[in-house]
Amino acid sequence: MDEAERARGTSVPRRGFLKFVSVALGGLVGVVLAIPAIQFIVFPARRKVVEGPEDLLPVANADEVGEKPVRVEITAKVQRDAWAKVDNVRLGAAWLVRDGDRIRAFSTTCPHLGCAVDFDPKADSFRCPCHTSAFDKGGNRVSGPAKRGMDPLEAKVEDGQVLVRFRRFKPDVPEREGA
């Protein structure tokens, strides 16, 4: 500090002001950079999924389900897992069966060991090709090693569309348990 600055008494306040401005600008830049980083970290926790695997999903027109059971694919339009978003995810398949005015849905997965159950029009029943379990059109076990009937899925008709909620169940147990 030279004589002229000391005589005016301005060097210390000026340095203090410059120090304050530098710290304030540094803090502001830190906050501006921290906000996107914090949003990136907490983003999945506050996101609401519009449609996903837990929802009732449209699978067919109600008019398409007649006397013969109809096999349909169940696909979620969007599935989100933390930061990942995947479109058109195949969740599984279901058999749609008309029961009077009502439409019922059954998982295509055999409750014995998980093979794909097919409909046999000659026998008018569902059959598992792996271990010969058989089920009637109501999903009840008729024969074979399966310990229970076919797994029902929640289904309803809304505006002419059949909506189904897909679920997975534990195989080879007598009581139905979610997987």
C-alpha cells in the first residue's frame, strides 16, 4: 500500500468489496451449477409415471372376443426405471374368455412351471404342452401336475376396449402368490 492510498483510506474497503464480490459470484455460479445436479439426482423420486406395467392396459376390442378364447399381447406404452424410459415394453400375454356379458382374462403362463398355455379347440380347453396340465375355459385345473388353476388377471371393458392389468405369479405353489 502506498502513501497516497493510505492518505485517502480507500485501499482496505476496496479490497474488502472486491473479496465480497468474488465470493458472491463464486457462490452464485456454484448454486447455478448445483441446481441441475440436484434435480438429476432426485428426478426419479418425484416423477409420476403416466402409464406403466401396474396400470390397466388396452389389449383388444371387446367385439373381437367371442366363443373361442383370444390370445393377446400385453404391452406397456412406457416403462420407466429410474432414469431410463423404454417405449412399448412387452409384459406378457393373456387369454381373453367371454363369460356371458363379461370378459375374463387369464395369464398364458402355466401355474406349474411357467410354460406357455395354449388353447386346444378340439378339446375346448387350455393345455400346457410341457407337462400336460389341462384347464377348462373358466381357468380351473382339470388334470396334470399343476397345483392350481390358471392365474386370473384383472380385466374390464371400458368404451368397447378390453383393459387388463398384468401380473406375474409364483409357479408350482398351491396358493396364488405374486412373484
